[in-house]
Amino acid sequence: MKRPISLLGAGLAALVSGTVAAAAEHPSAQGARIQFVIAGEVLSATLVDNSASRDFLTRLPLEVELTDYANTEKIFYPKPKLSTADVPDGMAADAGDITYYAPWGDVAIFHRSSEYASGLVPLGRFEDPRAIAVLSQKGPIAARIEPGR
């Protein structure tokens, strides 16, 4: 006897297989290295592992313009917004942190420390101490973000 497949069961199976496929496409970002090329300088950073950093890593290389925000960070808006499926509720940022501000959908790169902000998600951190000086320059900065070597 043939049994009809319920739409709910078929939908659940598709969702589960889609989730497994998505996980395979986005391996862990923990320890993945990226680099920002700014005015000929290469600044290295290391990523943490969460859905936002994995999504970010799949979009590289990127050409962006980093703009000033609150005299504390440089920001840019990736399109579409990054995934935030498994991210912490918020964090305090230290100078050198690369983050994602989920409520606004911007990547925020801190050159000064900042208090806890709900919706701020860690992406990674610069390893290179020169990054703070480069990022604290006033005005927009053109940057190429690419996988590290």
C-alpha cells in the first residue's frame, strides 16, 4: 500500500537536507585568516566561528569603503545582511575587534574600545598592531578584504 507523503513531512525533509547542505558549504571559520589591504598595507586578522563570520568569509574578496562612525569605528554595509543564526546577544568591543552590528546590518571595525552593545556580534580580531593606527585615520578608507595567505 502506498502512503501519501504529507506536505509537512516533505517540507521538513527539504529543510533538514538544506540545513545539512548549508553547513557543508560553510565550514568552521574558527581561526580562519583574512586580510585587509589598505593603501598598500596588508593587515591580518583572525576570525571566530559563528554564522555571521562563516557567511562573511564566503563573500570574500570584497572591495569596500570604510567610513567613520562615532569616532570609535569604521563601518561598511555588506549586502545582503549577514546570517545571525547562532550568534551571541551582544558584546563589548576592544580596539582591533571586527564585528557585525546586526540591528543595522553593518560590519564595524573598532579602533577604540566600546561598551557592551546588544546586537553586536564578534567576527574576528586584527593580529597586526598597525591596524589601529591605519583604521583611526579620519575620513573614508578604501579597503580590499580577502582570504588570508
